[in-house]
Amino acid sequence: MADFKKRLSQNVDGEFFVDSTCVNCDTCRQLAPATFGDTGDYAYVRAQPVTEVEAAECSSGAVVLPGHGQRMRLSSALRSATSRR
Ligand code: SF4
């Protein structure tokens, strides 16, 4: 699991962030392009997910890549989205 102490400074404030263990595999940017950007060396959260679709895209990334560079703290938006399934 990602470490808040290794959180990249490029992330916007919020529940989701990428830490320095990111291997820049590009998966999160492909799954959630509105949320994740590219620093050149790492992914970073450029915008926190707002819509249920964006939150679900981030959740899919967490399932695909457990234990990778993203920290997936469940935000209220994500809990709301997942509780309706
Ligand atoms: S945060 Fe995770 S999914 Fe995104 S580029 Fe880094 S390792 Fe890949």
C-alpha cells in the first residue's frame, strides 16, 4: 500500500494521491484520464474524482493494480458510488 509520507508533491489535495513507488505504467491514466496526469517520471492526481463515473474509474484501477503506487482512500463520492451497486 502506498505511503502518505511518499506522496508526490504534484498531486492536488484530496483523498486520492500517487506516491513515489509509482512505476509509471500508465494504467491509471488510461483508466481515469480525467483524474491522473503524467509528471514524466510518475503519475499524479491532477484532479480529484468528482462524478460517480470518475470515482468508479479510480476504483477499477485499484482492483487492477493492488498495492501499487496509488493510494486509494475511499472518498465520500466513491463510497456513495459503490454503495449503489
Ligand atoms: S500510479 Fe499505479 S497505475 Fe498509475 S502509473 Fe503509477 S504504478 Fe501505474
